[in-house]
Amino acid sequence: MTYVIAQPCVDIMDKACVEECPVDCIYEGKRSLYIHPDECVDCGACEPVCPTEAIFYEDDVPDEWIDYNDANAAFFDVLGSPGGAARLGPQDFDPAFVAELPPQNQE
């Protein structure tokens, strides 16, 4: 089990969660952030600091955003397990589900 970042993060990417993560497992895609399921230690430190309330425990993702469970895993199908987001830096891709979304969270 792991935490998942859902729709409210798309096109926002506040990154407060990145600063809070003690194991550097939150990676940056082109339009969203993603939590590596094998690197996450399920500490939950990221969830309360997210200003958009986009982070959920995998089993608690709201039904309307359940596809983000698969999108989060798909990001790492491409990326693999690099062992730390800070060293890797931002990536210029997202899984197709996120990449194909219309612009989100525009006010």
C-alpha cells in the first residue's frame, strides 16, 4: 500500500509534500506529482501538508479519482525505481491518463 496523488494536484504541483517527505519518494512529472509505491514508507507526512488535499491513502482515494491509482503506478512503469526524486529532478512526461486531461484547476 502507498499514498496516491489525485486530480487536485494536476497543473498545480504545490510541492509542500515534497519538502515534507522524509524518504524523497515524491517525483515530479510534467503536470502532476507522483508517489513511488516501492519507496514510500507510508508515514503519511505528505497528506496533511497538501494545500489542495490531493493526497490519499491508496484505499481511500475517492471513487471519482480512482483512476489516479493506476496513473501513479504507470508513471513508474516508465521511470522505474531511481531511488530518490531530488537527484533525478523533474520529468518531462506524465502517464497518458494525466497527459490527456484538459487544463485543470484553472481559476
